[in-house]
Amino acid sequence: MASGLRLHLCPRLRAFATSTRPLLAAHSGALPLRRAGHSMPLAARARRGLSTALTAATPAEADDFATAADLRFEPPLQVVKYPDPILRAPNKRINTFDDNLRTLTNEMFDVMYKTDGIGLSAPQVGVNVQLMVFNPAGVKGEGEEIVLVNPVVYKSSKRFIVFEEGCLSFPGIYANVVRPDNVKIEAQDVTGAKIKVKLSGLPARVFQHEFDHLQGILFFDRMAMDVLESIREDLKISQKVPGFAFFQFPPWQHVS
């Protein structure tokens, strides 16, 4: 962990960062997160982002989009646990924004709250599509419920932060993960409207964790080898994992 680095949280985020909630379960040795630079709610910033030009994306092939069968689910949803291969399977993009998708996101929020999480990706409930939900407050009726469909990261901070993470798919396992302090993303909301927004602090950390799930990447893939070795027995990894995955971030442009 980097020495001499002090970050600050607003009182509400400090309470969440020092709780035992999975995904970001910070203990006494974990660094707190910096307060997000924007006072405007994330949802409002996302709406304002609609007026800005989006970076052109590579056209997706028809086979890349989810079919009705891909989006089929049966409530109540259950969290998929490692090492289920669903967590490594490809996740298709979504181009149908209907009542079924809204119901799926509602069910994902329900299981997230019931399992004391603050973020959840669709593959974690057995649906291999590009969809995530999160609420940094972690409590139904508090904070902001964010739904992101087909998210893309196009810029990331040059500043990397060490923070102790957990994951609903790895109950009881916590370890340090290095990630960019902030990211700029493009996505769609549950209605299909385009979003372009910069995420900082806790929302950025939660987003990146869930975004990794959509790429079939698990949080231990981002750990340094010494950190990975400390939880290897808990993970029951039978072969050596190539080290320092956090150096393998895609070549996004950096933001300050």
C-alpha cells in the first residue's frame, strides 16, 4: 500500500467505506477514498452528458447483441459464486430496452440490497449481458440507483489508488486492488438513452469493479502477486496466475 497518501471522504461515504459491505469492504488497513469532485448527483451529470458528442464506437456485429433467450431469467435471482464458469463467459451487448430489462434491473437491485452489496453485474446473477447496477449508499431508498447498459471506458486517471475490495461472488474474501482514481465512461441507461460522465471516488471504484465483471475479469486478476498469494488458499487456485494484472489495463487515454 502506498505510504503517506491521505484521502478524505464526506461523512456519508466514510461510513460506507468503513463498513463490512461486500464489494468495498474496507478494514482498518484500507485507504479511504477521495470525495467525488462533483456536488451534482451522478444521474443529473449523466443527463447533462447527453448534450456532448460521444466518441464513435466500432459498430457491433449482430451476433454480439443479446437475444431474448440471453435476457431470460427467473426470479428470485441468486448471486453466482466463484468458480462458476458463468463469471468468465462473454457478455453480449443489449439493444432491446423493454419491460423485461427494467424488471431484470429491479431484481438485480433487490438481490444486491439483500446481500449487503453496493454494486452488481448481470453475469453475477447468471445473465451474460453488458449490464450493471450500483448504489454507493447500499441501502434501498437512500443514495442513487444507477443502471448502466453497454458501458465503455474511454479515459482513465494517471493516478492509481490502492483500496481493499470484496465481491459478492467471493464471500468473505477481501484484498487490496489497484485501480485508476477516476474514469470517463459512455453507456446507456435502462431506456437506451446515451450517457457520458466522469466518475470519481467511490462511484469510480464500484463502476470499475463491475465493469471488469462484464469483461470476464475478476478482482483477483487485478491483484499484485504478493496480495494474490495472501488469499490463494481462500480462492483455492490450483495454478499460478500470471502476475500484476493491473498493468494490463486497456490503452485508454488518461484524464487528470
